Amino acid sequence: MSYDGCDYNGWQRQKIGGKTVQGTLEKALTHMLKEPISVCSAGRTDAGVHALSQELHFWCHKDPKSINFVRALNGKITPDSLVIKQAWLAPHDFHALGSAIGKTYKYLVLNRSLPSALRRNHITHVQKPLNLDYLNQVSEKFLGTHDYSSFQTTGSEVKTTVKTISSSHWLRLSEDVLEYTITGDGFLKQMVRNIVGTQFYMTRKNEPPDFITKVLKAKDRQAAKDTAPAQGLYLYQVKYPKGVDKACLKI
């Protein structure tokens, strides 16, 4: 599925509060399948964060092949800022989060003197000129296996803070738009936003690329400085083993 994070107060359902992606989906599925449905995603996105390709799983008693599942579910979802793109019958041992072997996030930056009135909820404005070569020197420091304690926002329990990053780089999409892409075997809470925010901080303070090495060794959230705004972040892709893809039946 894909969704515009502007309409949701994050992924996770809340007893009290605004509309969430999980809550919206469970309400639509429960109504459509006539039974209580609980869904699990490949990752919990923050309020304002978008998804181009988010994955989820759920169990149900009704045979979903008996209906035009994707069309029917999209017809039950409101608002229309959330769209189910495809659906499969998965193996019994499939888990949207536990079966994932990698994720890719992208972060968009509008780098010019004035912000955009129309894109303000979908790209982060940075007024200070950003040097692409410098940013790529910095982003290379994240490659490999490291303890990312310094880039984890508190609030969720994890088995390990050690993650492996296989890709981390910046591209210039146009004269004033930059795109950061990062791929890893997993990510901690707000890890990507903290990584991007630290790079913004380093640009303002003229810190050398090796500043990242010091931050990683510190294992202290305060060492990583800033958190980048949510609106520039997109969950781009969730990767699963080829064996899982082959075992799924499209509906």
C-alpha cells in the first residue's frame, strides 16, 4: 500500500487521538470481512511520514479470493490518501516485519531560499546551500555494520541497536531538489530522520565527515544532534526473500 502521511497521526492505532494508518485499515477490513481484523506492518511510520510501498499482513476466516479484494478494500477506505496497490495469499509463516530482510527510505529536500507553498507537506525546505559532494562524503560513513544507539529516539524496545547499512547516498534530482536514499537490514525508531538531521547540523556547523564516526562511537542520542522534519521522509521499499515472493498467490 501507499499513503500520504499528512492525513494520519502515524501508523500505530491509538485509543485516544487522531486518525492512524493502522486504525483506518483495521476499520475498513473489519467492515468488509465481517470479523475483527488486526493488521501488522513492516514498520511503524511517524506522523507526517509517507509510504510509497508499505507492507502488512493479517489473518481472516473469509476466503479473500471470493471477492475483488483490492478494489473492494480501497472502496471502504477513507480518506483516499491511503491506497492498497496489491494483495496476496501468503504462506502461514509469513510476517510483514519478521520476514523482511531489508528496507529502503528516501528523503526529499528543497534546497533554495524560499519554501514551496504547494509541496510543503511532502518535502523539507533547507535554506542554506547544501554541497552534494560533502553530503556524500558524510553519508558514506554510515555504510557497513554499526551500533546506531546514537541515532535511536527512545520509546520502543528492540533486540539490538546494531544495523547494517548497504546503501547511503545523495542525488540531485533537479536544480533545487536533493534526494537521500538509505537501505539497510533494519532501522530503529526515527533513525533515518536522525541521520538526515545530523547531516543538516553538520552542514550548518561545518563539521568534518569524521564527525559521524565520533557520534557512532558515543552511543548517545544527544551526540547525533537534530531530527529532520517528517514530511520529507518516504518508506520506499520493503524487501523479502525470493522464496517468500514465489510462495505468495496474487489475488
